[in-house]
Amino acid sequence: MYGNLARRVKLLSPLFEELKDNEASLGEEEVRALVSLKVALDSAKELLRLVNEGSKIYQALQSDQIAHEFQKVTEKVEKALSKISYDKLDLSEEVLEQIELVHAQFKRAKDRLETPDFQLHFYLSIALKEKDPDPAIIRKLSENLQLRTINDLKWETLALQELVISGGGDPGDLLEEMSVLLKKVKDCVLVGYPEADTSESEKSLVKDRSPVIPDDFRCPISLELMKDPVIVSTGQTYERSCIQKWVDAGHKTCPKTQQMLLHTALTPNYVLKSLIAQWCEGNGVELPTKQGSCRNKKSGSCVSDCDGAAIDALLHKLSNRNTEEQRAAAGELRLLAKRNADNRICIAEAGAIPLLVELLSSPDPRTQEHAVTALLNLSINEANKGSIVNAGAIPDIVEVLKNGSMEARENAAATLFSLSVVDENKVAIGAAGAIPALIDLLCQGSPRGKKDAATAIFNLSIYQGNKVKAVRAGIVAPLMRLLTDAGGGMIDETLAILAILASHQEGKVAIGQAEPVPVLVEVMRTGSPRSRENAAAVLWSLCTGDVQHAITAREHAAEEVLKELAENGTDRGKRKAVNLLELLRRTMDGDEP
């Protein structure tokens, strides 16, 4: 968002340069239009400044609100550009073409919502949820938030202090969450990231640590220094063994870009390999000579904190019939898989996944718990997702979701969410009967379990067939209970699911029968930006083609709320509000909605 807006604003500079050099006088109408553009650009400049100087963690936690602000500024600039009569400004053809191009970009951006960063959301949820999260997750989070150096952390700390001051000295729940996250990221950076631009005293703290590996030298899959970089058909470079494993698992897309691979040929990237060798020599790092860390364990190349012999010993314990040994081994693999990315690769390559899947049927509850959680941790690695599904895990995970201990059920739900990121798995998970079991967890689980169930249900319901399964399994009633529980902390998740179900006729009918209109109007009045948008989307679906819902909405003073939403809501919320107002007007006039 930041980069797109900054780039588009910068592309407008030739307009002002040419106007400055142009001696022609401007009419009153042109002056008003240009003043309007200046006001809009001032708003853009201020927003870009706030984002640039503000807390990165705050922006990640409040991504919906930030996205809404960017959308408002984008609309403001586009509206201002629309008012200008360019033919009266005596612009050169070249500048005119560029401004028309930029205007078209603003128009498209105005009507298009930014895609949520699900990966960042996943890392944030783990970092907030777990007391001692996997360092690899925190590392990915710090890179995603661009908090890579001690200097970055200084600015983030200052930004956090500014938020506390602006909040009157009361940190509040959100700022407490931010402080906890910052502490975890800071610990990770101090342990693993030496800093080139720190003071001498700071350098002395980290001088004995390894130098930071440039991002371009890391494999996007393993995040490790590449030893045998190869190029795929999309032009992206990966560690040979890692991308080969990805392809061997049946994937036909580029992991980084999600584009289809036109072919599976791997072309050695000799230029990058040479640059990596030069960097290693210049930084005193041992030149990588072995194959990459995604290779089979027999090569001895898998760099992790557990050697091949130790993993073999654990797998041997998984294979025997001694319940205590199985439980202990599964528990140890669970912790190792949580610890770092290399462990996840090595454990999977050693053949642990089929054995862990087998233990999902263990009569010992604790063993079952360890097994499903180990699979959850292993599934963080994209290539492992395919291995888990290919091992026939989905039906057994669903069985744990139905009948396991509460912790096992919650981690089974989180595992299904992780696996459902791959589109073809959505169908298989729905077909295995996961949705009724997830609905049960949504009703009975702890706050964490309910959120795990809700995110899994939402992701699965992207597939049309699973919408019907969810509706027929009776999801609407528990969703309505959660929607009316103000202290439950589930309103955003609940409305996101209702909005996606309301797009299907059967879902629309079931939601309508639950008499949701008064609650939806209240959420549009008092909810978060995301909740208001989704409440408007649900109400719009209900009122389309149904006079009674439209009448009920009017009776509950929906028009007043919708007018405010049409002015201040998100882009999608504004569109739904405008359409709903038109529906209600036609209802008042006696027309069919």
C-alpha cells in the first residue's frame, strides 16, 4: 500500500513542474481543481509520513484500519484528478499521457481492496498466542515488519513510546500486546542479527555473531543461505533441493509468486552462486560446498540442532509399540519441529510424517496430542503440507478434531487451517467431515480454540461446496450467538464467516431465518471498520430480493447508520451502504428491492 501510493504520487510531479514553467493564466475553475488536488496530496503526504515514522507493529495489528486510511486517501486523490480540465492547462502530450496513466491507476486502486497479508497474520497470531514461539516465526515476522536491525528497533521503541504518550500514559491492551511482540522481536534480532549501522558499544554486543545474510542470497522456501541456486520458469531463484522437493510433492506453481510453472526444468544460477561465494569470502563465512538443507538426511547436509542419528532414534521409538516411548518421542519431535525451519525439513526428510500420522489414532490422549501438534509445526513448511496430505493425514486429523482432548482438538483445527491454505486441500478437508467438528469447537472451545475453528471455517468456506456443508451443519445459530456476545472477542471472525456464507443462496436463507437485521444494524453503528463492512455486506445480501428484510432494516433506523457508513466506511463498506440506501428508498416507494 505504502509503496503503491508513494509511487503514484511521485508520478504526478511532472504535472506540477510543467505548470510551474507554464506562463499561461489559469481560470477560477482550474485553480479550484488544483487546490483540491493539493489538499488530497497533502493528505497522502501526511499518511505516508505517519506510516513511515510510525510503529510497524501497530500498523500490522491495525492493518484493516491502515488499509482503510489508504483507501480514503486514494479516493480523495482520484476524485481531485477527475475535477481537473487538462485541456485547459496547456500541458505537453507526454505529461498529459503520464497523468492519464496515473489517474487510471488511482481509479483501479480506488475500486480494489488490498489483499490481506494472510502470512503476516499467521505469524502475528503465533507470536501473540505462544509464550515461547518458534524463533523462525519471529525471524520471519521481524523481516516482514522490516525490524531487522538494532537501529530499526530503536525507532520502533520510540514509536511505541509516542503511542503511550498520545494515549495519556495508559498503555491499554493493544499497546501491551505491542510491547510483548516488540520484546520477542528484539530478543530475536539481538541473538541473530548483527548490525552494520549501530554504535561502537552496540557492535561490541554482536561482534561475535554471524553476519546478516542478504535476502537475495536466502532460499525463499528454507530462508537459508543458498548453496546450489537454480532458476525456475517464473524467473525466481531457489535452493535446488528445496524447489525439487516442492515439485516432487506435486505442486505446479512457483512458491513465491504463485504463478503456474510452465515447465519443471531447473537452470543453475551461476551468477548468484558466484556472488554468494564472494560474499562468504568477504565476511569470513565458510563457503557452502554441500547441497542445500532440504536434501535427504543421508547426505548429512541438513543443518539443524538435531543430528540424523538423534532423529532416527526418535523415529525408532515412534515405530515400536511401547506407549511411553511413543509419547516421549512424539513430544520431543513436537518441540524440535517448533524450534526452527531446519528441524522441520530434517524431521520430514527422515520419514517422520507417516509415523506421526499413524499416532493420530493412538489410544493414549497425550501421544495423540503430541502427534497432531508436531504435524501442525511441520506444516509451517510449505513443502511439508503436501507430504502431510499425501500421508493420508486429513481423515485422522478430523478424527482428532472430533474426539481428542481439548488441546488436541484446538491444534487439529489449527493444522487444518494451515493445510487449507493450499486450494485443493479445501475440498478434501470438507469431504472428510471437518466442518461439523469445527462448528462444535466453535461452540465449546477456549477463546483460542474458537479463533482456530473460525479461521479454519472461513478458509474452507472460500470453496463453494463447503459453504453448503457449513450451513447444513447448522453453523448459523452458533454464529449468531457469538455475534451477540460483545465480550467474546469473536465479532470480526463471526461476521467474516457470515459474509462469505451470505454470498450463497442457501446461506442467505439460513442467515435470514435467524432474524439478524437488528444485530447487523447495531454492529454497523458501533463495530470495528472490518465488522461494519462485513455487516453491511451481509445485510445487502439479505435485503436483495427480500422486501421484509429491507422493511426491518428501515424500522431499526438503518438509514442513519448507512449514511454515516457511506461517508466514512471502507471502500467495500461504502459501496454496500450506498446500494442498501437505494434498496431502502425503493422499499419506501413501494418498489421491489
